[in-house]
Amino acid sequence: MIDVSLLGWHQDAVKLQSAGGGLVYLYEGSVFPEQPTPQTRRDYVLYRATGYFTGSPLPRVWVLLWPPECRIDASKVRHLAQLLRSP
């Protein structure tokens, strides 16, 4: 599991690391096959504009990678996404 940039800087490196295995992005309680870059960039800009003054935490984008031979339970991935949601 990797914490990546809200601006999408790590997308190519993450794809290389997946090497044919599984790859999903977890963001704000949802699971995505690719980073929802328009949404994460928008949230980054909003944080920069207001986060310093409100004390709200910077949202985080997580990537979950697994090798091809592993099977992942989708319901557990959704539950993990909910647990990692920003407060």
C-alpha cells in the first residue's frame, strides 16, 4: 500500500510497480481503477486555499498493489477505503 501525490505525479511509477498484478486507488472512501486525478487535484487546490486556515488535514490518495497470484476480496477493499477516508 502506497500513499501517492494528489496531483497524480506517481501514476506511471505505480503502473510499472504493479507488473501485471492488481492495482486500485483508494480515495475519500471509494475505490478507483485509476487515480481520479481531476477530483484529487481539485481537492488539493481547495486544501491549499482553505486547509491552512481551517486546520483540516490534507486528503490522501492510497494505492493498493498485489501480485497476480493473489486474490483480493472486493468487499474488504471497499471497507479499507472507508477506513482510510479523511475525517
